[in-house]
Amino acid sequence: MQISLENLTKTYNKGSFKAVDQLSLTFEPKKLTVLIGPSGCGKTTVLKMINRLIERTSGDILFDGKSIDQIDPIQLRRQIGYAIQNIGLFIHMNVFDNIAVVPRLLKWPEKKIKSRVEELMELVNLDPQVHMYKYPAQLSGGQKQRIGVARSLAANPKVILMDEPFGAIDPINREKLQDAFIDIQEKIKKTIIFVTHDIREAIKLADKILIMDNGRIVQYDDTVNVVKKPKNAFVDSILGSDRVLKGLEMMPVKDHYSGNFLPINAQEVKTIAMALEYLEKKKKTYAYVIGPRDILLGYCTVEELKRMDQKDELIGQVKPIESVQPHSNLMEAIIRMVESGLTSCPVVDAHHQLLGVIRFETLVEIMSAYERVEV
Amino acid sequence: MAFFDYIFENGERIVFELLRHLQIIGIALPIAIIIGVPIGIAIANHPKTANVVIYLASILMTIPSLALFGMMVVLLAPFNAGIGIPPAIITIVVYSMLPIIRNTLVAVREVDSVTVEAAMGMGMTSTQILFKIRLPLAIPIIMAGMRNAAVMGVSVTTIAYLVGARGLGYFIFSGLSRSRLVMVLVGAVLVGALGIGMNYGLLKLEELLTPKGVKLSRRKE
């Protein structure tokens, strides 16, 4: 479903305070859009106007072109998933009944509800056998949050509104929930509008980011573009001084590694002497060593090879190295480089077959391509 | 020893008056609940009205029960109901208004706003929110109000003996007029025991009616 805002405005105190000011934009279907900005910027107000928990002052909200006024608010809310910061689980209902709320409002047959609840609990990684009849008081914060997400998905809504759904969770569990949530969205592909004040969360989850200040749009663009080209100093300050590094976190290795490199094949280069000769001929200070079927064994450096017994077998002297996979992000690659002290990081597939390398120069190029913002 | 002798000799009478006492409360309390709980719910979202209602209920409570009985006798006389159980029931209902309305009001109002917002956001109508969310969560507090009213009912019913409602007041007032201290003592002990028993019984009922999840989350706190 496509949701468009047209000059959406919300004022309080007889117009003297504009919480949301002439907002016009379209939320893309099946994408996750994050609304972010300082507190009081109007992001939650926008969210609540979409399910009419707050009535707008003027302007319009269109669902697939249909004005929000033409839709009964109760019916509208039943078709929009809603998850909020303090979860709002009903403490007098068990997990099953909590998830079943909207399907029951929609009068689904009980059998269908039961299979739906089980399906959703598996989706959010909670064993239905164990947790279905527990009460919120018997769940951990992270588990409650998962139930909150499951509940918002219960009646299979096309649109889901989420207001800092992971806000009340400790950082470690929040990371886990975010990872799980990315997988879930990958599977369900819903139109999600997500409010947060955590820029890391925004960058991690969002397809598009909407940055707001004083009820107005400051920048609305794909996440990559926002990180790469902050529109002004305000956006830059929201992104924070480490935005370049945050940017690396969202770029997968697979788009940036090079297959153009020269590993040493331990099946051909058998001794230390041969390896040293090979490296010196190629004018390299180190090289990765591969075995049968291109399996990465480790690496060797000229400096260390020189100090070794030249007749020794190379394979016994290879130093192990941590690698990244194509779906890893560039930040992980940098960390590996720092750990090994090399100017590159090997990229392997799930079978540990060497696919290529990610070079430090590439990372420097990417980082320097970021536009500087004059403050 | 005279105390127990009296009890054994008058067992039948004691059981009869005790049942009568219970009967009066048993009729009055449900009526008070049927009137008080809806009023409490209705005014929960109207702070100004709520203040007025609570104020009125408090005033009702300050009227001495004897005065109230006196009024009942006069007011109900045209309906041939000035004497007996009706004035007792009406008086208990009047006195019960404050604890029941006030507790219902507080219970419904205090339900976590996040919970209510979640329910609204999920598409519940306000009636559904009331019956599926607010009331189940409010049960413990509403029940506490009822306990309050019931225990008060026990003592008010005692005085209702004076308007011919009978009940345990018989032992106290007859004892006083006959200067038989044993009777007074038996009456007082029975009234006290009934009050405590009533409170305990309703506490058990509250335990039974409170949703399991609410109990669990209270224990956690």
C-alpha cells in the first residue's frame, strides 16, 4: 500500500504551535522508512496521524490515493499494524491472546488464528510450544518486544507503524532484535514506517530515511544517499562525527571486493624458498595461501619467510587469518585489517573458498568520496 | 462461661439472625455494584463530573446511619416499606456508593495509558477497550471497594435492627435494653467475626476474579 502525505499539518494551542508543518511526501510501498529527528520534531505525531490516534489539523493522508477521511478509523487501524515503545502488551492476556487481538477483532475463525499465532511466533524466533500460554510478566524484555512485533503483524497488514519498538531494550538485545527484524522484513516485505531517535538503528534498518526538524522535512532520501550526502549541517550533526564509519557498516563487502589478486597455491609452491622467490618476483610483501579447491589457508609475509629455514614446507608455516564473507560489511573488513595488520582482507564464501580481497585503498577511496559538510 | 452457655442455648436464634444479616448484605451489595460500577465507569473520563459525583457520595456517607434510617421510615411509609428490610438495604446501598464509585473510577482511570493507546491503535472500539482491557485490569481495585462496602454493610445492618430489619443487631440492642451483657457481647463478637469473614471471603473472590496475568505482574513488582 502506498501512503502519501499532502500538506499534512498538525497545530496545537489554536495554531500557535506547529507540531507538523505542511508535510508532503510518499512512503514507498514494501520499503522500510525511518523517521528520525530530535524529540519534538513531529515524527511520532506523523505516525499517529496515519492511524488517526491523532487527528490532523489540515492537509490529507492518502492510502492508495484514497483520503483518510473516507476510511472508518476503527477499520483503518485494524488494517495497520502498530507497535510502540513500551510494547503495550496486555498483561492480563497470555501471549496467544495478545497476538490474537486483531485477528479476533476481524472475526477470523479460531483455527486460522491458532495457526497464524504459531507461524508468527516462529517468525520472531519464539518457540510456540514453550511460550504460547505464558503471560507478559513471565517474559524477558526482549521476548516481550518480539511478541509486540508479532502482534503488529498478526492480521497480515500491508502497513506497519512502529514507534521506537526496540527503544526499551538493552543495547545487546537491541542489536539482536534488529538483526532478527531485518530478516523478518526480508521475508514479509511490508510497508513499514518506523520512528526512532537512534541513528545507528535508522541506518541499519532503513531503506529510506526521513529526517525531520520542527515539523518539517530536512532530508528524505535513500539511506545510502543520506549518509553519503547529508543535505546540511543539521543532518550531518544527526549522523554524527562517525557517519563515514556508519556508512561503511551499511555497505556489503560483495560490492567492493576485487577478484584481481595473486594468491600462492600451496599445491604448486611447496617450499619457503619457492614462496619467497615468487613474492619477490611479483614485488609483493605478503600473499594469501590457498590449498585444494582454492580453500584459504592463511597468509605469509616476505619478512617472516626470510627468517625461516628455506627448505621447510610452506604449508606448515602459513599464518592463519580471519576473513570476511560477501554479505559482511566494510566495517568488519576494516576490523579484520586492524587485527591482522595487513593492507587487505580476504573474502571467502561459506566453504572458505577464497573469492577475492578487499583492499585498504578501496576503503579509503570510498570514505574520501563522502561529501564534506561545512559546519 | 455464660457467654458459651448463651450461644448453645440460643443456637437456632443465632443462626437465624446471622442468615438474616447476610441476606440484607447479600441483596444490598449487588444492587450497590450494579449502580456504582457503571457510574464509576461513566464518569471516569469526565473529571469535572467525577469530582461532583465523588463529592456527593462523600456527603451521603457523612449522614449518620440512624438519621438515614429515620428518613427511610418516613419516605418509604407510603409504599408500606418503612419498616423491615427495605430501609436497611437502601441505607447500605447509599453508604456503598462512595467506596464503589471511587474505586471503580480510580481503577478505570489508572489503567496504563500506553496499554490503552496500544488497544486503540489496534482498532478496538471504546466499548471493546472498556470490556477487554480496562475492566479486567481494574478488577482488583474495584473488588477492594466492594470489600470496603461489604464490611461497612455488616455494621450498618446491625443498626438496621432498630427499623425492624432484624439481624445480629437483635442481640446487641435487646441485650442493652434488658441489661444482659452476655447478649451484647455475643452480638458484638458475631458482628466482628462476620465482618472479618466477609472481608476474607471477598478477598478470596478477588483472587479468583483477578486475571492470572495481572497477578503474575503484581508479584513481579
